[in-house]
Amino acid sequence: MRGWLGKTKALVLLGSLLLLLSGCGKENLTALVPKGYGAQSSMDLIVLTTVVMSAVFLVVVLILVVVLIRFRKKKGQEDFIPKQVEGSVTLETVWTAIPIILVIIMAVPTVMAEFDLADTEERDDHRNITVTGYQYWWHFDYDDDEIQTSQDLYIPVGERVYLDLKSEDVLHSFWIPSLAGKLDVNPENVNTFYIEAYEEGVYYGKCAELCGASHALMDFKVIAVSPEDFDQWVDDMQSFDPEELELDSVAQEGKELFEANNCMSCHAIGGSGDPLGPNLASFGDRTRFAGILDPTKENLVDWIMDPDEIKPDNKMKFDNYPEISEEDAGKMAEYLMELKPSEITPDTVPDLASE
Amino acid sequence: MSTATMTQKRSFGAALWDYLTTVDHKKIGHLYLAGGAFFFLLGGLEALIIRIQLMFPNSDFISAGLFNEMLTMHGTTMIFLAAMPILLGLMNAAMPLQIGARDVAFPFLNALGFWLFLFGGLLLNLSWFLGGAPDAGWTSYASLAMYSSGHGVDFYVAGLQIAGAGTLMGGINFIATIVTMRAPGMTYMRMPLFTWATFITSVLILFAFPALTINMFLLMFDRMFDAAFFNVDLGGNTIIWQHLFWIFGHPEVYILILPLFGLFSDIFATFSKKRLFGYTAMVFATMLIAFLGFMVWAHHMFTVGMGPVANSIFAVATMAIAVPTGIKIFNWLATMWGGSITINSAMLWSLGFIPSFTIGGMTGVMLGSSVADYQYHDTYFVVGHFHYVIVGGTVFGIFAALHYWWPKMFGRILREGLGKITFVLFFIGFHLTFFVQHFLGLMGMPRRINTFLPGQMLDTGNLISTIGAFFMTAAILVFVYNIIVSARDEQAPADPWDGRTLEWAISSPPPYYNFEQLPLVRGLDPLWVEKREGNGKMLPGEPLDDVHMPNGSILPFLMSFGFFVAGLGFIYQTDSKLWFLALYGGMAFALGCMVVRSLKDDHGYYIKKEELQKALDREAK
């Protein structure tokens, strides 16, 4: 009996070890390799609590193993009646007092970090961005710079950026595991926190709160660039005028189709104001279409022709625009992929070193 | 119901009628176990479908909408329709015997509680066939629940409202039973730990379930009668739902685990042949856990934006729960220390519980650190954590309890070999499935996602997790087989485990009146005391006399059916006013049954003392 019990334990241990060796996850997605201030604060506490609690776990397992080795019923002593011990004040005091001390060791840094991360007093000295969650996409409004993006959030590296989160429909939760923990995006109030990236890179962001059929597909990206690049990106975005784009004849036709098929009633390209659908200003630079598709023309055509097939229950529906032929969708895709306002794109950001 | 018919062989119809009308706590225990087992298999099937969908990236085994229905129904079914009723079944089966009582305080109410649970559960699951199950998660957060189209969430509201009322009745009933019906000499501080845990759990039910009831009413009024408690556009607030849900939901977790804490205390003492180490500390630790359980609900809401003061208070309170829980773990270890330990299936599940639940407890403390929780929250880390608590604690405990009390409940001993195979398969499968999920969460996998893209390094972990689920499925099949084959084994003895508590002092299964004479309790572990200091038999605590018994009644079944019909009426009256007929009709029928119950005198019947004397004589031989 003890043999297989030990074997199982060994298997579990071996398995988890293999898992650890195989890496801590994708370098721009995992919370285990923090690349930002909030993620680092969380990681410090994750490590502290894991170490403390693992020590407790080891003590428990050690005692359990000793008990099972020493105090099994022995052959020839079936009638042995052990001493009926009522308890021991000393022992019980020990295993009450030690956990209390351990709890204090974990609680004090938690409270300190909690107040540190919730601090919004300095927000006026930093950039503020309003983040709005929609089923199933994200909108970013750079209030001070009067520019907007959807799905891709550009931030300068090494600077605090304050985010005001609110939802236009149901509860979402805004999470960039590598940069910071998550904060809920409530329909009734604005939640504020700050993020700060330590390294340039393209980071995965996800919705963490069940928000409907396409909850799993509500991904976004955070593009952390150097402060100089960021300033240039802001300038480019501000001066971007889609009317001045030099388009070939196919893309020009696509532009006309885009306008003729009612797309503009939901999708702005640049500008300001509250959107109904994602702002397409930097669409040509997106790392993913609709948050999840590889940025190829074929995928975009599929998307325009049947968005509900790709992202169930999303609000881009044929009630709002007519059915579109594959040919027309192709032309519109050509146009949309030309929407590249800036030299600063996810492609110009250096890859994160994988660890 | 006369006593003579009890021993005769009965037709299936008669047996069915007997169970439909029974008010006997042991039979109601059987019903709860059967109902809970049915829903456990259903919830397990849903879990398996979830894991198959997540076995590979970009999988389209089931659609996104159906996946959300699966995850909602898996959680709701497992918590409300599997774990809760199975625990209520175990309490029904064992607690009255442990305190030396002939039944619970309110046998009629006991039956009503069961039938309300069953009809509530059936109503909820009917949604599968009537346009789609609820799809807003088992927590059914109001913003999404308000948006959810179709009637799924309406079924959730109506089904849980009815089932929840049944649970509340069970809780009140057990409190009254333990306060008023303990055998002579059974003082509070001589009660077995399972009885203590039942008592404290019932108090939790009494205070926690009303919060759920109110929440369900608010959502019902919003969805069915155009109120605006959660409608933000009209000034409502969806955070209220979260608070009310977790004011119920967190104590609910302790409702699920505390009875098993009690059970493990009994099992460790029995199979180590030692009295429980630190009995008083164990009782007060249980109370402290229950008390603190009401103080920590908002740790489920650290990311809601409550601010640092609230988050800090709830973080510290949450960590504090580790202290009484630690006391319990170490007291169990100390109980076994120096003992003479027998390892059988019941004990295996209990031993497996200690490391498994300790992992769940340690991740619990880790989650309590609010800033760390900003990463854990709503990810697979949390999924791993609560399955370690609920499966590693509650389900392990339920299996231990079934092996331990099966002879007392059904008069058969489950086969040891099959029991051990079940445990090994389940133990491996459980750790395979859920351990890796902690890492998946930290590697960036949110919970409740129906699919994930390849290339995020989440593939291997999810595959391992799904493989584990198949192991657990196999284990459950072996257990079901065990139940079937052992049914043909010979009758179990009264005391197969060298037990310490009162339920082992009477035959397996017990006679329908439990005790001919209520036993005299002379100390903690009363049967053990008699084995060591007496002749191994309980002394009578009362002279032999006629015993008063309640009559069976079909009214609980009918009443619950009335509420079931009314529930359908509530759900569908938004479509057509004709459904108000069902609403009012069902209500009128249920209320009519109550009137009949109130006005019709039912004095029960007496078992003559001559008959009891005969039973005593038989036992003496």
C-alpha cells in the first residue's frame, strides 16, 4: 500500500517539476515572469505566500508520512488498545501560535502593497487613458492627446499610465498578466489603476470575467514602446487623416464600399466621441484582427462576410449592414489594411527575451 | 403504516409509495443520496464535456454558447444539487443515530425539504429541453444574467429558489433536533464531531441561505417583472448582486466542508483506535471557522474596486481562517500519532484528504493576499484552488463517508478491493486534472473560456488536465460497479469498524424506530466507553414503553409539485399571460396542501412495548 502511495506522490512531484522546467509560460502572457510594476508587486507576494505555505505543507506531509510508517496496526497486536490521549495544551498552543505568526508575516506586506497599488494621488502628473469594455472588444481613449484606438493600447515604457476603466454593457475584467494584475470593468462606476511596463514589447491582454459567448475571444494587446517612439506615435495618430491616404484603385473601391455599406455608422477612423464599434484608425497595424485572427486578408474577408461565425454573439450583425460579396469584402479588406497611421507599429517593437 | 407490513416482501409499487410518503430520516437519507448521486453523475458528465472541449486549442467540440451553459450547469449542479443533498443525506442518515434519537425533530418538514430540493433540481435541468440552460456562470453575476436572452437564467432563479427553501428547512430541522433530542447523558460536549459539524453547518445554512433567497428574488423581479435592482441605466447596481451572492456563497463553501471535517474526526479516531486529540479545540475551531466564514465574503471581490481599506480588512480576515483550519489538521495528525491505524477504503479517502485539502488551504491563503489575487482572480488558478477544496475536501469526504456508513445505511459493506481501485484512480486523476491548473492560471489562462489559441503555451497543461478527468471518470464507474456487486453480499454486522459512537450500537441497517430504548450516554464516544468499562452494550436511558411514531404523508411531495408548477408559471408568464394559470394554480395547490396539513389532525401511531420487547429478545439471542 505504502509503495504505490509513494509512487503516486513521486509522479505528481515529477510532473510538476517537468512543468516548471518546460518554462513559465509565454513570455508576453505569463504572470510568472513580471515585466511591469503591478505584476512585480503581485509576484513578490505570490512568492512570499507560496514559500510560507509550502513550508506548512511540507510539515503536514512529513508528519503524515511518519504517522503512516510508525503507527500502522502491527501484526500480532490486533488487540492493542493505544493510550487514549485527550490533548495537549502545549502542543495545541504551538500549532495555534505559529500559524498566527505566519499570517502576520504574510498580511503586513499584503496591506502595504495594497495601499501602494491603489494610490491615485499622482495621477495628474501622468498620462490618463480611459478604457471602455464592450462585448467583445476594448476601446482606449487618450483623453489628453485627443486620440483613440481600439484593441491595441500603446503606452510609453518606464512611465506610469493611469487607466480609468468602465463598461458599456456587462461586467468585464481588464487583465495584462505580464504587466499588472486585473481590475474589474464595471457598468456602474469607473475603476482606476496604473500600469507601468519595464520593457518594450507586445503584451497579451485578456478579459477575465465571463461576459458572454465570446468571452474567450476578447483579447487585446498592449504595445509598450520607448517614450520617444510613443511621442512620435501620438503625433502620427493626431495628424492622421484617412482622406489623404494614397490608395490604389482596388483599395479606393474598398473605401467607397466601406462608406456605402453603412460601416461608418459604427466604426470611426480616428477622431473622437463615443464609438459603437471599434475605432479602425490603426487597423492596418493590428497584431490580430477581431482580437484573435492572424492579420491576413483572407481572415479579414471571412470576418466581414460572417462575423458571428468567428465571434459568436458579437454586435457586428447583418441588421446593421447588408450582406457583402466575397469580392467586395476583398476590396474593403485591401482598404482597411492600408490604415497605417504611424511608423511605430507592433513590428518595430523588439521581441521580449524569452526566459 | 403498520409495523407488520414492514418485514413482508413488498411489490415495487408499494416500495415506491413508501418512499414517496416516508418521513423516516433514514429513508429520506436514502432519497437525498440517490437524488444527489443522480445530479453528481450529471454534473460530472458536464465537467467531462468541458474538459474535452479544452483538451486542444481552437477546439469546436461544442459551441461557445453551449459551453457557457455547460460551465454554468456544472457548477450549479455540483454545488446545489449534488454536494448539498448528499451532505444532507449523510446528516439525515447518521446524525439522529449519533445523538441517540428516534428521528429528527420535524419528520414532515424533513420530507418536504427533500422533495423541494428534487423538484427544484428537476426544474433547473428542464431548461436543457426548453430552449437552453442558464449561461451566466453558477455565480450568475447580475450584469450578464440580465443580458442573457431566453429563459435559461429564469430557470436558474426559479429552480434554486425552490431547492434553496428545501435546504433551509433541513438546516432548521437539524438545529431543532440537536438542541432538543439528544439521548440522556448526551451533553453538547459529548457529541461526536460529525454531529457538532452538522449543528454548526445548520446554523450557517440558517444565516447564509436567506441572502441567496433575497438575491434570487431581486433577479426574479428584474427579469420577470421589470424591476430595476440591477439595471444600471435606471439607477440599479450590479455590485449588490456580487455582495449578496458571496454573503451567501462564502459560508456555502464552509457548509460544504465542515460536515466532512466532522466526519474525518470520527473516522481518524475510529480507525486509529484513539479518542480525538483536542476535542474541545476541534469544536471551537469549527465554530471559529464558521464565524469567520461570514466575515470574508468580499475576498471573492478583490478586483471589483472596493478600495484598499476594504480589500485589506478582508485579506487579513481571510488569512486568519488558516489558523483554526491548521488547528484541525494538526489535531487529526495528533489523533493518529501513537494510534493503531487500520487502512481501509474509508481511511484511504481520509488520508488522501489531508495533503489534498492542505494544498487547497494553502492556495486559499495565497488567494487571500489581495495583491497576489489581482493575478489569481478569475483564472484557472482559482479553478484549481476551489476544486482542491471542494473535490479534495468535500468529494473525498463524501466517498469516505459512503464507505464508512454504507453498512449502516444499506446493510452491506462496500468491497475493499474495488474501493481501493476507486481511490487510486480518483486520486491520480484528481491531481492530474487540477494541480496543473494553478500554473495554467498564472500562465495567463482566464477561467470560463470556451477555447484558447495555440501558441500561448497553454496546450500541454490543458491536455494533462483533460487526461486526469478521464481517470476520475473511470474511478466513478468502478464505484458504481462496487455498489451493484456488493448489494448481493451478506448482511453487514452492527459494528463492522469497532466503532466508538452510538450509530454502531444498533443493527445495520437500524430498525425504523432506531432505538427500542434511548441509550444512556456515559461519556464521549459512548459505545467505546461501554466497550472498555461496561459489557459493550449501551445501557438503557429510559424504561421500556410505547414509542410514538409519525405517520407518513404524500403531502410534502404534492406541495413541492405545486411549487414546481408555479415555478414554470413564473418563468413563462413573460411570454403569455395564460401561464399565470400555472403560477396561481401551482401556488393554490401548494397552499391547499398546507391547509390540509394544518387542519387535519394526525397524531401518529404507537409501537407497543411488547413488540419492542420481542425485538430486544431477538437481539439478546
